[in-house]
Amino acid sequence: MHNRFSMLIVAAVFLAACGSSGNAAATSPAATPSPVPLSGNLSVFAAASLTASFTALGTSFQAANPGVKVKFNFAGTPTLVTQIEQGAPADVLASADTTNMDKLTAEGFTAGASLVFAHNLLEIVVAPGNPKGITGLADLAKSGVIYISEAPSVPAGKYSLQALKSAGVMVTPKSLEASVTAVISKIELGEADAGIVYTTDVTAAGSKVAGVQIPAANNVTATYPIVVVKGTTNAAAAYAFTSYVVSATGQSALASFGFLPAT
Amino acid sequence: MPIVVLVLAAIGAAFFIVPLLGLIVRSPWRDALTALTAPETLEALKLSLFASLTATAAGLVLGVPLAWLYARVEFPGRNLLRALTTLPMVLPPVVGGIALLLAFGRRGLVGSWLNTTFGFTLPFTTAGVVMAETFVAMPFLILTVEAGLRSMDRRYEEAARTLGASRWRVFTRVTLPLIGPSLFAGAVLCWARALGEFGATITFAGNFPGVTQTMPLAVYLLLETNQEASYILSLVLLLVSLVVLVGLRDRWLGSA
């Protein structure tokens, strides 16, 4: 008796799960922000380097729109793009580069044009106190320095390669990590001595790491575009969120995390 | 036969079979050979084979004595020790990777000593991959071998002892041959689990082609750059696992 009952519960939960994923394909027409109070869930897929800043933006957006529940999925940009291509229910995508964004747009997964909302610069991340005495990109190739990078498919990894190339530095990383946050955590843990990440990541990690600036001549400016994903089930909230990110309020919040303004 | 049970069983079976079908249907078969013989693939395959076989060897050397201890010696805390040494079977592999970092990483409990004494660090090395795989896979071997030891007829060991064989000789010449099938099953399960290891490896050993990038890591990163190739590599891993499970069914699950 008990067994049959629990089996039915499992089946019901399973069927309910099937049903909810089935109607994600329904598309809503593009909508502009309406005066009607916003509501429902908003699923924002954002690059790993936006973890701290977007979490804060989400909180203030929810405070301004009490009916909306913002949920974030932070990962390396290519991971997010793959997830959206495979039908993950995203309403908004904030990418750490234009290449991945353009790819998704070309494949028809975005609603309307993307908006650039921030820029970022690269910085060398090292352990607090810079024990290996790293002063610039050339020092990453020194013997005894364990340098790790992001995989070339991750925007930060691609930018790192550009920066190293422009400085004429040849260095083989010990590991190609899947995201910026993975590089930072290996520096924090002391497993690696140096990596190249965004300035904002060094700021966000606080006293757990230190940063070494990369001169403007060799630095690469990362461009962050944001877009509403086609097939969003909450278009009103999605457009409101992207507008909020590029608004004066959103921009000053991003600036407080070290991002450079969109324009 | 109650119809409800049949229907639920069918749903249950479909739940496992449909994802496999998806992989098979969506794989670009025409490009399979190109994807399989690409230098990066071969490198990952070679590393995976080496690391998983080494992990299995390490599992045999360290795991069989543990299994023997659990099956033959009554001591306080035996159940707790068994639970601790088989924990990675249920632990998320990433957690295993973090634990390994905190123990054997450059600043870890043992790792910092290794580093200062021998100038030797494990993360970002193939040795690190082998450790991560052994950590996750060895419990399968321990449990299989322990079951084999418990179910074997101990009178052969006693007979050998009364005939004057030393304990070590009995162990190597009587016990081990008698549990041969369990040893084999345990080793194959351990190897298959090591071959598929992802979370602990990427966390503890990192990811670099030819050094620490095993097949599952290559599949994960290829999904973002070359999806077709990642489907093909996934299929290879899937076929290996399937062959192992079908081949072992009688030993591991008991004959149907």
C-alpha cells in the first residue's frame, strides 16, 4: 500500500517536470516595458565575471519591482550560449564578448539587437602580497611561475592570448580553466601563481588576491552586450531588466564594481 | 501483471534510453573518423587510457588489502572506516576534488610538505589526474572484492594453512585465485568509473591537453567549440560503459 502510493508520487512529479519543460517553446511577441506592474520569474544568464555585480543589480531590480523574482545562471559565456542553443529557458543573456553574442544572434536565438552595457580591462591576478614579484606580462613566462589561463573558447582566455601576443610574451599555461572564476579560485587556493582575469574580478575577490596592472598598450578592452532571448516567457520583465542595466542607476552600480561605462 | 507497474517501468526505461538515442541520432557519423583521429582527441584518449589503467592498478594494490580487512578482520570502527573509504561513490566528484586540493594541493595538509620537502606538486600534473581518478573509482573495487571475499568458501584457506602454507602464501595462492572473478569485476568497474571521471579531475588536476585533459574534459570543452566532435567522443565513452556493464552483468548484479 505504502509502496504503491510513493510510486505514484514519483510518477506524478516526473510527469509534472515533463509538462513544464514542454511549454517553454511558446514564444511571446516582443514587448516594450508596460506600465502594468511586472511579475513572474526572470531567468538571467550572465557571464561568470558578472557574478558579483549582477547579483547586486538583481537585488536592486527586485526591490524596484517586487513582483519579479530574478534568478541568475552564472557560467563562462560559451557555456551559457550552448545552454541557450539547447533550449535552456533563459530570458536575458549578458555576454562577456561580442563574438558569442553575434553567434547567438546569427543563429536566431535573440530578440532584437543587443545593447553594450559595460567594458572591462584585463589585469594579472596573483596571491596577496605578490610573492612571486610579478610586475608585468613578461614575468608570467619566468621559470617557477605557475601561470594558468581560461580556455580559448572563454572570452577572457581569448583576450589573454591577445594581450600576451601584443606584449610578445610566449608562455604555456599549466591549465585551461573553464571560467574566470575557476582561475581566481585556483589563485586563492594557492595552486597557481598567476592568471589573467578582468580588473573587476580582482576588485570582487577583495583581499584574497592582488592585481598587477597591464599597460594600456597591451591591454584588451572587453565589451559586454546584453540581449533578450527569443522565446522568453516574461518579455516585459526581460526588457525592463535590460533597460535597467543600461540606465543611469544600473551604470553607476556597475561602475562601483569597477566596470567601465558602456559609452 | 498490474498495468500501472508496466507503464511506469516503460517510462523509467525510456528515461534512460531516449538520451542515448539523442546522442546516436544527432552524432555526425560522416565526420566520426575525422573527429576520432584529430590530434587533440587522440591525445585525450591516450591520456585517459593511461590514467584510468594506472588508477585501476593503484586501486588493486591499495583496495584489495582494504577489502580483505573489511571481510576478514573484526575491529572497532570497521563500518565507519568502510563508509569513509567508499564515500566517493556518493560524494559529488567536485567535492572530492576540493578535498584533494585541501589535502594534496600546494598549500594542502600533505601537499605543502611534499612541496617544501621534494619541490613536488600534484595539481596540473598527470599524477594528479591518476589520484583524482583513484579517489573516485577505487570504492567500486573495494566493495566488489569485499563481497567476493565474504562469499568464498574459506575451507580451502583453512586446508592450505593446515598443510603448512604461510598466511601470505595462502593469500596469494589460494584466496586471490578463488576471488578472481570478483577481482576482475571490481577492476573493470573501477576502470570504467576512472575513465568517466570528470569533476574531481578538473577541480584537482586542471585541464591541459596532453597533461590533464582526459576524454570527459575534452567532451565538456568541445561542447562549446565543436559540438559534433563532442557528440562523437560522448558516444565513444558511452559504448565503453555499455560494453563494461553488459559484460559484467552476471557478476555484478547476479544473473537474471
